[in-house]
Amino acid sequence: MKATWNGAVLAESDLTVVVEGNHYFPDDSLVRGHFEPSDKQTTCFWKGVASYYDVVVDGQRNAAAAWYYPAPKSAAQQIEGHVAFWRGVQVSS
């Protein structure tokens, strides 16, 4: 699987975990130069508190376009250390 935005590859891995239709990419598959921490956080009743990254490519910012669970609840342990995408990021095989 590959995640792209604005012509750049953000992550690529054969080891994604699919939860609720979203591919969660292993943290070590991210192209780190395209990610900046965001202050945004949300809460999922069964996964826990999500943190976000802004995705930055060629000076363009896609705010909070990637999310992860730094300490997921026990029902979501399989996505610990993984990142998922939305807001126009294309995920394809």
C-alpha cells in the first residue's frame, strides 16, 4: 500500500493494518520529512485518544491529514505504532 498527496509518497508498506476501512501504516514506513506535529487531538470511544500530523509537501500544508494513537485502548492494540490518513491523501495498492 502507498499513501500519496500532492505528488509525493508519504508512506509505503506491505504491512498495513486495516481498521474501519482505513489502512494504518507502520510508523517506520513514513517519509518523515513530510510530517509535522499538530496540536489536534480527538477521542474514539474504543480506540482512545488520537494525535495528528500535518502533511507538508512542497510548501503546501494539509492540516491534521494523518492520525495515530500513541496509547490505544486494548481493543485497538494492533494499530499502536501505526499512522492512517484522510483529507485528500490517496491510499492505493
